[in-house]
Amino acid sequence: MMRHGRWTLGVAATALSILAAQGRLDAQDAPVTADLPVLLTSCGQSPGPTRLQFFLNRLDLQHEFLEMATAQDLADRQAAGEPFKTLIVVTGASLKGMGAAGVSMREELIRTEALLAEAKRRGMTIIGAHVEGMARRAQGAAAGDNSDEQSIDAVMPFADLLIVRQDGDEDRRFSIISENSGIPLILFEKNMEMGDVLGGVFNR
């Protein structure tokens, strides 16, 4: 299980400057730890989870990626005798991705809500991630389309840890959630730093 602690990377300028100079996050920089195996999924069907999965594979972290993971998947894994210990939900909505999956944003939100509730019931560590930066939050959005923000609201306030690419927090969207809810936040600058972040969280 996760060790809780309020630790927001980004509110301290000195910490940011040190990390920028290093270009990486070491294991000791991670505020919390989580256990394997991992269930990786999306809320919004954006390409973000595939980016994160690359590093899970690279670190040889035991995981399963299910684009449309449900509460039943948690029960099935439990019945098979190897329950998931950590759930990672990557936020960011893609109309193209949801179209290919044949789901609406409303259906995504309903699925995600049930999944998170079941994960909490089972005592799993929940990690909310946003790894595509500010471009994902505005990319291809029609006037009045706030599906990206809906995916963030559906996941981040209910997570135990937030992992966010720094440019996606330009408006402090995730920092505010972290501060208001007391949820640890790890900000990383470059995509290649995701490996260091995950290595720290999973003690690799």
C-alpha cells in the first residue's frame, strides 16, 4: 500500500531548479510507493496510456493495459489469485479514440466512476496521470467541448497520487487539486522522465 504524505513538486522553486539541472527524478524523490501488479487504463481514450506503458515495459513492471477496464476486471483478477495492487488511470479525452471504441464521454465517466469505487473498496493504490501536456487539454476541442476537463475531474480528486507532465499544469489545474485535497503531485518536464518517476514510485 502507499505511504501517504503531502509533497507537491512544483510549489518549491528550488526543488524545480534542482530537478531541471538533473533532468531526472531519482527514486528517493518519489513521495510515495506503490505495489505491483498494475492495471493501466484510460478515462477518455486518449493515446496517453501507450506512452506510460512504454516505460512500464522498459522497467519490466508487471502490468496489464486495458483501454476499457471495468470493476469486473478487478474481481476477475482477484478470482484468478493475482489481484491488481495499483490502478493507473490516464486522463485526457480523444473524440477519435472514443469513436473508435464506440463509447461516449458519459459512458467513459460512468465506467471510470465504478472502476475507481471498486479499486478503493479493494484498498488499491490509485494513480491519476496526465502525460500529454496542455496540448491534450485543448487539442481539437470544439467550442463548448470540455471532455478533457471532465476526465480530469472524474479521476484526479479521487487518486492517491498524481503524475502530471509539467506543461499540462500551466494554469495550476493539477496543483490546485493536489493542494485542496492533500494528494501528492509529481510534475515531470520531459517524456523521458516518466521512467524515473515510475521507477521511484515502484522502487525500481
